[in-house]
Amino acid sequence: MNYKAEIFIKSAGTHPVQGYQWWQIEANKPLIANEPDFIKELSSLDWLDREAFLLLILRNDRGLHLYVTGLATQGREDFQGRKIRNDLAITVNPDQESVLLDLVGALLKDKEHVEKQLDQKVRPGKSADLTKPGFNADYNTIIQWVKSFSKSLSRIAPDKELENGRIAKNSEENRKALADLLERYTLPQQTGYLIAVTRFSDPAYFLEMPHWWRVLTDLETSPDWRLLYPKKSLIGLLAKNLGMHIGIMTAVAILLAVTGLKILENNGYEASEPNSSPSLADTEPPPVESPSPTKAITTYSLSICVNPDNPDSAFEWTTVNHFSKYLIRRTSLSSKNGKLGNQTSAAQKQEQN
Amino acid sequence: MVKKLISIVLSLLAVIMTIFSLFAIVGSIVFIFADEKFIEAIIVAIISFALFFTAKSLHAVSVRTWKESRFIRKDSIKVTLMGGRGVGKTSLLTAMYEQFGKIPHLNLDFFADSSTSQILSNCLKELQSQIGKPETGTLAPTVEQRQYKFHVGPHGKRPIFDLVFRDFPGDFLEEKQINDKIHNVIDFIKDSDAIVIAVDMPALLEDDGRWRETINHCLLINNLFQHGLNDNLSNDNRKLVLLVPIKCEKYLQNGQHQHLLQSIKNEYAGLINHLGDAKEHITVAVVPIQTLGGVVFDSIQANQVGHGETTPRFLYKKSPAVQGYSPCDTDQPLRHILAFSISLLAKQIDLEPKKVSKAFREDQRTLYEGIKNKNGFEILQGQNLLKP
């Protein structure tokens, strides 16, 4: 198959004016200063650590993109004596995915070996022209190098279970596991960021974006692959808002109870009239002619609260009296006159004693 | 305006609720003494208390909203680190990071987010190890724009604001890229509360200043500020601009404080004069720091690259006067930034509980009292924005 790809390298030269910049490498053409579009779009992901080694795979309508940063060089230093690094970006058509995945597998298994090989393809520039990038690279050489990792493996599409996004700590073991996975399976077909292998990127930020398929980061605590997007079950949602649910249920219960009491009161209890307040002369309970049970209790209890021996306690007694009256009223309504006569006579006995 | 309207509406609601609450209390009393309906009285009393406390909360929110309507609430202070490629912006940030929590007598706590603390801890290790290999003057280059976040709040309490340091690659200022990136850089300047300009002193002073433009981009920075801060001069958009000479161990340890200060004033005269029109709301200060202490500039090695063009290589050596890793005055930029931040957020800090706002005021005093203003340090203007 005729392999075609867009290749970009970001690197620097020795001179202070030959800073880090993206250069597109094309067949039989000088290097052109050009930043890949998909990398321009990455500027919004300022939480993504691109200073250390990063491996990123993105699928969009323009193809499949691989972005690798922080590849070390040998013997190339800037004017401050700092080692110069290479960043690599490759864009391929979706049908050339396997070549890209073979390169990714090699990077995950033996990064040092791959970066050393790339370093040999990207050599320091010897031109005195400071408008040049400060390094040289040839398109065909780089393409041949990329193809050298090709293993001609047959891959199958990941099944439903495998398609779930997962994250784990960036360890050698997990990088190897990811490389093995990529030898057997193709990438999921959805568009978006699919794979990230990074050092200091906060796992929480990955959650904010959909479609990540596999993520390895040094800041993840789980040594094993865990689901990146946990499934939201109904029980989970209920448990999450447990406090709120208890609060709402309590409020509803109180409301129902108060409404219920009100309805009962309206149906079965006629409130004592204000002018029935006793005078000090009324020391004897009035005769109960028509034995409406509640009326009897009301009349009786009022006689307690106007005890002439202790007039100061009137309010206190009134409170207790009304509360007990209310309770008895509830009881009497529920028993429908059955036991009320007994209760009244018992109270009357107590009064006489 | 919207906030003021909301505040008025909330205030009216609070008044209505208070009236209802009073009615409810009266109703409750009537139920007890006139109607003798105790259950109803209790329910109405509970409703009256609920109304009263809701009214009280609404009043508090209304007052807060009214106060907030007089300023724009800020959740973070943005600090941009500017400077050419390899001048030491990341070293400066790392040196400041080391000082977080080390400034004595502060009530404030600083929490770096997880990625910030990991990255800067690694940078600090790298910086400290440079004592053993002094030939390199700075940390690994910053290739991409990067953000570092710190949460600032009183001891044991929730953070009040974030301090966000934005480290952008010095390559952005290079001739080849500036046309593409100029809007990014100007936006950085406009959008920042504090701008820290790192200045490579050997590049500025050595070799008759041959490399000062190539490395420090003094003229370009002057121009960028004139574009970026033009609007700021006429309005009350307060900013802090720090000129921070780095790699100045050689000059400070030899007592050349005045020479260093004067060189900065000369090279950044355009910037200083431009900002001089806004003395009341832009603070400008020169704050030289020694990130390593035990390493000094040695020489510039010029390598021929053909056709008379040369590439410099800045070489460093161990200091004869100072042993080992001994950073000096690295707390100074941080003191300026924090004192300025508290001043900038004064109105919203005042809305915090009294204990918290008092702690911030005390800290501003502590920070201000520790700010140096002689021996190479100078607050050129806007001192009032640092004072408590």
C-alpha cells in the first residue's frame, strides 16, 4: 500500500533565535513553518502536560492524528546548554491506522529506542541562515522509519466491553498492556481524543471530555484499569442525593401530617367558643346534657384551669389542659364514642378526690 | 446594574417576609389567648420563625449583592511570566514556589493543585541539582504554554481565591513567531492582573549588551506593553508589573546593585515611561532575585555558524562567595504579588467573615513590611497598591 502521511516536527536550533517551532516536512521540499491544526486546537487543553512525554491519538474528520512530545535528543543543545527535544505529529488516513498503531506500540514498549532512532533522522542544521529551523529532516526518510515499525498484524474492532473508556496509572506494566491491546484491536470508530499517555495531567480533566478510550497518567492513583466514565445507576443517583431525598420526604411527611390533622379537626371537632372561658364562680362542672364526648372533656378541663387556690398557674394549666384535650379528642374520634364515657368518669373521679 | 436590581428585589422580599413574619407572630398570639388553638398557634409560630429567618438570609444576600455590584468579583489572580527564550521564567516560578509557605508570620495557606505541585517539585529538584553542574543556567525549556494553579485561603478554611501563574514559551517573542503569536501575547498582557518580566542579566550586561535584544527582547516587550496596556492607562484597571532580573548573582554578590538597577531602568525606559501615566493604578517595581546563589555567570562562548554569524553559549561557574544552593530574595516577587492580590480583592475579602478579612489585612501588612526598596530593589510607582 502506498503510505501517505502529513508529518510535522517541533524542535529548536542552537542559536537564540532558532526557538521551538512546528515545521511541516514534505517530500522534496524545504521545511515549512506550519503548526498542525489539531495542535492549535489543543491550546484550550492547558491542563494537558505537554512538557514531558505525551502520546496522544485523535480522530477527526481530517483523519487520524498522532502527537508525541518530549522525545530526547543526543548532543543537541541550545545557547543555554539545555538539551533540545523533538515533538512529532503525524496525520494519516483512517485506512492507514495500523501503521500508526504499530509505531505507537513501539513507543509504549521502548520509548528510548524510538526517540534515539528519530534523533538520527532529525539532525542539527549547519546553515548560517537563522531564518531556518536549526535542524534538518527528510520526508522519505521519516516515512521509511515509520513504516519500519509495521508488523502487518490483523486487528479486530473492540467489542462493547472493550469500547468503554478506561484510565490507569502510567506505569511500565500498563503501557505494555496498552501496547498489547493495540496489537489486537483497532481504535474505536468515534471521533474525538482517544488515547493519552501523559505524566502530570490531572485525571479529573479527562472526565470532562467524552470519548477518551484509554488514558494513562502519572497522577492517576488506580494501578489497574478502571472505568473512566462510571455508569450512572438509579440507585447510585439516589444514594448521591440521599440527604436531599430525606429532606424532601420529611417535609412531605410533615405537610401530610399537618393536613391530615386539619381535615380530622374540621370533620370531627368543634372548637370551644371563646366566650366559654370560665369565671371564678364556675367551680362545679356544668351538667352534661347531650353527651357530645369532646364537649364534655372541654367543659371539665376548663374547670381545672380556673382553680381558685392557685390562680397563678392558670396559663400553665391551660396549656397542659388544651394539649391533653387534643390528644383525648384524637383518641375519642378514633374510638367513635366507645370508651369516652369511661375516660370522662375517670377524670371526674380524679377531680372529686 | 443587574446585581443592584437583584439586590433591591431581594431587599423588598426581605421586608415583605418580615411583615408576614410579624403578622404570623400576632396570629400565633391570637390563637393562644383568644382562640385557644394551641396546635394552630405552634404551626403559625413555626411559620413565623421560618419567615423571619428567610427574611434575615434574604437581607444578608441583598446586602452582599449590593456590595458586590460595586465591583467585579474575581475568583483568580492571573500572573503571566514573560521573557525571552531561556531567560529563566520557569526557574523564577520554581524559586517562588519554594517560598510558598516559607514566608514567616502569614495566616494564609497555599495549596497547589496536584499537577502543579508535581511539576514544580520536579523543577525544584532540577534547579537544586544545577549546583552540581553549573554550566547550565536554567531549567529545561518550556515548549508549550502552561498554567500553574495555587489556592489561597486562611489556615484551615476554604480558599478565597486562586493564584494562576501562566508560563508561556519565550519562543513566542521570537521574530519568526511573533507575527503569529502577537495577539496571544497582547491578550496575555491585557488579561493579566500581574505581569512578571524575567530579565536575563548576563545577556543584558555582558559582551557590551550584544545579546540583550536577541534574548531579552526589551524593545519588543516595551512595544507589546504599549499595545496591551493602552486602555488600562485611562481606566482604573489595576495591574502589577514586576521587572525581575535573574542570573544576577555575579552582580549582586559584587555589590553592583546600582549598576544593575540603572541598566534595567535604561533598557525598559519605554515601558516604565508608558506606565508612568497610570501611577495610581499600575504598580511597577524592580525585584532582582538569585535563584541559585551558589552559581555565577562566567563567560560567553561564541561559536561560528558560518558567514560571520555566531551562536552564543552562556557559561556559568560555582560562586566563589556563596556555597551550594542558596537562593536569595526569591520571596520578594511573591510578596509583591500577594500584597497586590489582597489589595485588588480588598472589597470581596471584606465580605468574608471578620476573622478572615482581618487575617488577610494582617498578612498584607506582613507582606508589605518585608518588601525591599533599596540595594537594587525599587518600587518605581504605585506603592499605594501594595500597602494595607
